[in-house]
Amino acid sequence: MTQQETNEAFKVVHQSFSTREAIDEAKRCLHCKVPLCRKGCPINNNIPEFIHQLSKGNIGDAMAIINETSDLPAICGRVCPHEKQCQGSCILNKKGNPIQIGRLESFIADFDTKMQFNRERIVQKSRGKIAVIGSGPAGLTVAGNLARKGFSVTIYEGQKDLGGVLMFGIPEYRLPKTVVRAEIEKIEELGVNFITNTMVGENGLTVDSLFTQGFDAIFMGTGTSVPIDMNDVKGARLRGVNQATYLLHQVNAFNEGAISARNVPIKAGERVGVIGGGNVAMDAARTAIRLGADVTIIYRRTDAEMPAIRAEYEEALKEGVKFWWKSTATEFIEGRRGRLGSVRIHSEEGDRIEPFDRIFLAIGSRPSSRIVTTTDGIETDEKGYVKIVERPYGMTTRRGVFAGGDVVHRPQTVVLAMKAAQEVALGIEEYVNAVKLLEEIEQGSK
């Protein structure tokens, strides 16, 4: 496929509301006395109030209300599992016609970006100096929260592009990269500093060296960057067996013009299998469909047990993705020239061999040990997830080092990573305040 053909294939599936459509949708809100939609939102967005302001045409006021609880509304409005959260809790859901809360949220955020309203006032950065490792949803949320409260925040990102999983882990048709960049620019406007191409835990840059630079606290928002493999299955190292995250990264890079088409690991007409039943599996399968492949998802459980967002599953079905339920790949069989040729599938009907040109694994991921192994005192559990304490919330077993998001709570949705990060930001604020108070007391007693 040419760049132009790929861009066309990866066009956004659900277009944004027009202004008229958004206001009409907002007017349908019943303004319930007990807003179930707000209870269903993990970060407690004041949904009825921002919808009310939108219904009056006060889009700037609506944006200000959203900013009280969310740092990434244009992103959350697109990728959150709304059917399980705010929208699924809407009272109008009983009639099968809930308020389209996600689309309203993203409309408001997009309108704010397009019109370039006056942004929030930059607060003087006098309360402390914070280092954030990782620029994914958790890192950006901690940075935004603390910058608004007067902390000087610097984000360290190992890649050249900011955004983490938001940039390379979610397909363009679900989350345009222009949207991610616009949200990050808003975080930057709060006074947050960004240092890219800088991997903490390598080349002498460690948690300890950051402390020597004068940071009062450090936040680890490094996610789960190491995919789980199937190397215990025969043939798993054959060429043609890859990680789904690798596919998503390469295709996003191609869509950005960073790499050529020959680096995209799928050719039109190939028979592709995706092993897994989560959102990454859906993203990989729908991406492969757009590249012209014949795609089947192989999942060991039923569709009712699948953790993927239901709407993503239904979209995948419409686009032509096939599903094999209660099925497991028990052997990857070599074809020509050391490449994958077929896969032995075990299901309730017994064993069978199916031809596949490529298999992509979407069976989970785990944290990298890079920071933990270069820092004394940070404890992890048996799977490598960082242990934290309840008070100050989010602090690891190393004083002054905090962690949140997937590196602590296992891979979750963007909004759940943000929820955890908001709680950790409060913990960091409490910790720094306490440390500085003790320092003042000690200096005063001398």
C-alpha cells in the first residue's frame, strides 16, 4: 500500500460532532439529581455541568470544568470504554439512547484546541521540583496536576516522541496523533518541561543522579513495556511470529512518515492470526484488516469473557475480523525458508492445523526492570510490578520515589491509569510539603 492508500485506510472511524450536533446532543441531558454518569467516571468528571455549559454554547466554561479533573480529555473522549463507565451509567441507557458523553468531551477539547482560547494561568513554580519518568497517560497526568499546583515538573522520555502508548500503541483510526500532540502541548503550556531521547536507568542517568540534581520527588510512570512471549510453545521463535505491539508501533510510525512501507510487518493478502482477547488484540486485528490481510483472532475463552471493549469487538466483526473462541495455539509450524507456515490449534473439537503467514501475540505485558535494577530500595512483587504504600499514597519502598499507572496496577485503560496518577499526585504533594516543613523546623531550631 502507498502512503496515501494507508492514510485513507486509517481514517478516523467515528467523526467528531459538528457544533450544532454537539449542542443538540447536550440538550438531551436530563440533569439528574443523582448523576449516575459522574459516579461511573473513574476520575469523577463533572459531566452534567460541562454538558450543561455546552448546551448553552459556553464551550470555554465547559472546558474549564473538564480541566478540573482531566488532563487529557480529547484522548479520554476517544479511547475510554464509555459503555462500561459514564455512558453505560447514563439513565437514558435504559432506553438504549444514552448521552454520547465521550464524543461531547472530545468535541469540547478539540474546539478548545482549534479556537486557542485563553489557557489556564501558569502558577509560579515555587512549591518543589518533581521529576517524572515516562510521558504516557500516568506521567502526563501527574505532571499536569502538580504543575497546576505550583510545582516545577520535568518529564524524562526515552523515545524521541512524547506520549508513550498514546503515540505508538493506539491506532490512528481510534486516536489521531495530532490529537495526542495537541493535548501534550496543553500540558507544556502549564510550565512542564520535557526531555526526550533520555532513558532513565541507562548511561549513568539514574534515580540517584536525579536526586543529586535537586529533585524533591520522582515519579515512575514507565508502564509495562516488555511484552509477554510464548517461547515455551514449539516454533514461537520462527520468523513471522511477532508481538502485536510491534505491529502497532511500526504501522503508527509508517503513518507518521517515520519509516517506509517495507518496514511494516504485513503484506496485503496474507493470512494473519492474533492471539489474545484484549484491546491490544482488537487494535492489532483491525490494523491488519486495514492493511489488506485476512485476519483471525484466536482466543482461549469465550466472547463473554473477553476483556476488550465491546464496541471494539463489534467494530472488528463489521470490518471482517474472524474469531475462534476457546482456541489455543499449541505449536507454530515452520513453512518455507524458516518462516511460519501454519499453526496447530487446540479447541473443543480437537486439534487441527491451520495455515498462517503471520501471528501476532497480544497476551499481555510486564514492566521493564531498568529503573528498579539501577536503584536501591525499590521493591517489586514476583512479576516485577512496583510495590507502593498507602501514605503518602503511591510512594515506593524508596523514600521520595513514587510510582503509578500500569507499572503498579497491571495494564489498564488510559482513564484508570489517569485515576491512579491523580491519587499519586496528591501523595507527592503531601510528601514534599511534609519534607519542606520539617526542613523549615530544623533550620528554625538552629
